[in-house]
Amino acid sequence: MFQKDLPFREKPWTQAEVCDAIGSAHAAIEIFDTRFCKAGSQDGLVHLADQGNHGALIYGPGISTWQQLTPVTEQVKLVLDDQIAIEHAGGNSAGDPIRLLVWLANHAAKRGLPLEAGTVVTTGSMTGTKFVPAGTTTKVEIGSLAPVSVILP
């Protein structure tokens, strides 16, 4: 979550400046949702127009000492109904999420959509998409971040 604004400016935001604007890091679960009968059944641009299949984002308590994290090597665990479904180190296909945040800050500012304090940004999946039936207790643990869980009706 950002603690400082990153408004439009002529000079691009640097990695150090973007990092200085970050207030906390959180484990999160993104809920996949689509208007279509079947996931992936439409052209990619149609799914993008469908909010990128984003339904909700549930995030846990944050830590302000996020600089101690190494996202590409943190232990990641996805637990479904008390059974480990996925466990590995790292896992974000885009690599280091800080690089993504710097790109986002500059991309958004150029388009008149600056990142503001309080903005929550998800930097991508570390587990991939896992479809689960209603009523499944889903928990995510990432390194020293507080775990987050949800039960979908």
C-alpha cells in the first residue's frame, strides 16, 4: 500500500522514489470472476474488458518493514481446506514486483492517473489461478507477511 502520492511530473519516477512511497506489503488473495460461462472462453481483449477477470482482492495485515522481503525467493504457500495445494519459493512470473511498481507509477502518471497515498496495488500472482468450489477455506502465506484467508459462499 502506498503511503505517499506519486503524481504526474515530467521526470520519470525512480526505483528509490517509488520504494520511498510504499508504506506496507500485504499477502493477498485475488478472486477470479468473469461474466462469461467459462474462464478463458473469449478473446484476451474481451477478458481484459471484463475487468481482467478481477472480482475482488482480499488482503491481510501489512508490514512496514517490507524492504526485508525478497519476493523472488520468499516461501509461498496456498492452503485449501487445511491441505497444502501449492508450496514453493518465489513464483511471480514477472520477477521482482518492485520493477512492476516503478513501471506502473510512470505509466499511470503519464496518463493523468497518479498513484495516491492509500492505493493498494496487486503485483501479480505467486500461485497462478486455482479454481475452488464454494465453501473452500483458502489461505495464503508468503514469507514473514501475515497470512490471509477467505471462505467464499
